[in-house]
Amino acid sequence: MSADSLELHRATCPDDVDPRLRQALIDCWVDVTNAGGAAGFPFPPIDAQQAAPALDAIIANLAPETCRLILAMEDGELAGWLNTRRDTFALIAHWGTLHHVQTHPRVRARGIGIALMERARQVARDEMRLEHLHLAARGGVGLERFYGRLGWKEIGRWPDALRLAPGDDRDEILMVLQPL
């Protein structure tokens, strides 16, 4: 990947997601999940009929202050994406949560995930005025090391909280990025 070929965009309202982008997001989610990615669907294989309603719910909730997509585009094609959300309840409105962090399998290990995470941090701080971010990661796949290299700290675990298959229970790892 060259720095010139990667573009990072935001979708802040449902109208920002046209049918072509919607399909690319669905396809990415399906491909990431079916390649073993921990992006919200624990039981692969999945198909577009399963991913579409989950994506449509995210798109319907897009709003500049509370819910955004960060999109990584390489040479005009979707390379990865994530969802940043915040709750407006006064006690917790100062922090947000990252969901569905994913890089398409065809472009892994090229810095796209790092670029997405760095942009999410910048958008959360400068545009959404958040003070810190949270995320939950699936244990057993090295995600805590990836996020740790980017400044995230593990703040707890729910042991064996995720049952992927009989005999395959994984910790859910709670992480925070603070300050932004």
C-alpha cells in the first residue's frame, strides 16, 4: 500500500452510504467474518442476508454527534471500516465505543487497520469531542496486542464470556484508549 492510494472517509448520516458503498460494506463484513475475523458475527460462515440487516441498523443510526463510520478506501475500493458510537446520556456522553473494526482479508498486514484506528482516534477527539474510547475484543486471536501497540490498555476481562463452539470459550477483553 502506498500512502497515496489510501483514503480515509467518514459517513455521518444515512445519505452518506449509497447502494454501492452499502454493498461493499456488506461484502467486507462477510469476507472478514468468513476468514475468521472477530467483527460481530461469531459463527461463520455468514452471507449477505445475515450481514445486511446488521449493517442497515448501523446506517440508520448514523448521526454526526453519536454514530459514524470510518472508511478506508484503497484505489477506490473499500479496504476496511469501523463504527464509532457514543451515548448521549449525560453520565457517559464523554466517551465512545468502537465496533466492528475490520480490514478486508485481501489487504491485511498493509497498515490499513492502524490507519483506521488512528483516524477513529482523531475523529473521536476533534470532531465528536470525546475524551476516551472503549472497545471489547475477542480473546485468543491477538487483538489485544494489536490494540496495545496503538496505545489501548486492557482494563478487564470477562473470562470465557464468548462461546464460539463447544469447548472453545474465549475471554472478552475490555480495552480503553485514554486520553485521546
